Amino acid sequence: MAKKKKEQVTNPTLVQFMADMEDTFGENALVEFGDGIANVETIPTGIPSLDLATGVGGLPRGRIVEIYGPEGAGKTTVLIKAMATAQTMKDKLPRMTFASNDKVKPLTGRVGLLDVEHAFDPSLARLHGLKMGKGSGFYFDQPTGGDEALQKLEYMINSNLFDIVGIDSVAGLTTLDEQNSTIGDRTIASTAQLMSASLKKLISMISISRTVVVFINQVRDKPAVQYGSSETTTGGRALKFYASMRMRIAKGEPLNEGANRIGHQMKINIVKNKVAPPFENTVVDLYYKASEKKNKEGGFDIFSNLLLTAKETGIVELSGSQYRYIDKETGEIHKSNGLVAWKIYLEERPEIMAKITDEILGGDIIVSK
């Protein structure tokens, strides 16, 4: 008599189902959402109003972020500012809301830039606070093409050593076919194919490593468009789909000192956001160099941006010419008359500026009970 085959359990209990999953795929193969799983971890960009606009306090870890816009708008500058901020957070926990801190990876303070365009400006990086040199935690390379750049990106992601890795830019990711062709040869959609194939492979690696991968991208105009926007980005559609956050950066009003232009207002629009509500906007002043007449340092006007954001959120009150902030922990009132005096007051008390920033973003780290 033939032995009966073991009857398959067609309707297993939940306990049996979870046990079978662990036997087949390993521990924690499938868990209830929120059962010890961290929510979105973020690294602040260093620009308070932008961190607020993202909805989660900065750039999401383990995700792809695309920064795009026209030339000269400040795309690379935003990336540099974010990398400079990450360098200051070595061994700290990311900004986030989470269920348990045993699964959260501390920040390493290491950042990397793959300069595909071969156009990196060290003086610009220093202006925005990026530390360079041995022991700085800033790693830099200029790949010869797109295949090499994406291979190096894969190595950097799998190392689990970096907080942010930036690629500047997608338009410079030349394929092997393009490199081996002569000028004038048509290599249609080669970059789009390269991006599509690479991102399929990289997306899970990025999530596991908790690395923020930032792609800088350029805009182009589609020909013969009569209705709607003709603007598009290079590299095909894959990046648009795989990016958890896309921000468009454009120039706003110029900032002049007499007849000389010394900066511009940077308009930032979060056009895609898979970790918070999208379509938030912000404006921040960007100075190309220091201005004695305007009493401004070179780089982003972080103080004015912080002050404006704090006023809009009601954290700092303005009564007449008096600025006032009430410390929620101690109840102490901090105040000063006039913007210049208020700036000096906060510069002498960096801990108060840190508290204001934390309140704007809803607290540094919130642990759910």
C-alpha cells in the first residue's frame, strides 16, 4: 500500500504560517508593521525650512533622492550643505520617530561624492562647511563614465560606511557605447537603459545599508510640446520612479549689492515625497560670497531662514521690534530688541539655537512607548 503523502496545510494558523516563513526565509522574514521596525530615519540638510518642507526633518536614509533643476540654481550646493551637516553628526542617531533604538544605525560622519562631470569646486565646498582632507570623512572620486560610477556607487553602498553618497550628475553618466563611439554617432536611450538596469539592483542595497543616495540631475526641453510643461530630466524615467523624494531647485529673485549680484533666492519645491505629503515649497537666500554691507556671510543665510521658519511656526514671537523665545523645558524667556541684537544673542548661545531648530522639526529623536 502506497504511503500517503503528507497533507499540505492549506489554511495554516497565523502562528504556523509565521513559523514556516522563518524556517524558509530566516528570522524576521515577515513581521507586523511597527513591530520593532523603525520609521523613516533622516539626515538634516542644514537648511531649517527645507528640513521642514520634507516633512520628516531632512533626507530619508536608505532611500534615493533626486535634486534637479536648471543650470546655476544651486543643486550641487544643496548636496554639499547636506554632506557638511552629516559630517557633524558622527556617532549620533538620526532624526526620526522609532519604536526601539536597537535597530537604528548611528551616523558615521562619512560622505562621498562621485563627480561624474569633473567640475567639483573645493572653494565652494569649504564655503558651505564641508570638511576635506585626511580624517575629514569626505571621500571623492571622478569616474570616467557611467558604468564605472555606478559600480563604485555599489561598492560604497555595500560597505555600510557612508551616510550620504552623491552622484553629480545623471547627465554625465556616459555608457560604454557612448565612450566607444565617435562624435556624431547616435546612442539613443543608452543612459536610460543603464539607469534602469542599475537602479533595479541598487534599490534594495540602499535600503539595507541605510545610505542616502542623492542623484543630481539636469533639465531639458522636450521638442514640439504645445500643451503643458516641456521640461523633462535626463536619464529616462527609472530615477523618477525609484526616488523616494524629488526636489526641484530654481533661481528666484537676485540678491544685489549696488550694481553687483552677490546671490539669489533659491526656490525649492518637493515635487515627489513618499515619506510625507508632497508639494511643499520653501525659499532660502544663497550668497556667493560674504557681504560686509549686508552683514551676510557667504553661503546659505541659515540664521534668517531659521528665524523666518521659527516665526511662521510660532516658536519665536515678534512683538514690535522684540524677538522672544520661551524655553519649553525651563520656562526661561530669551528675548532681544532688533534683529542684529537677536542674532548676536543666539550666536552667543548655540544651545538655544539648537533648541529652536529641534522645535521647528518636532524634536530631535522621539521614542514611541
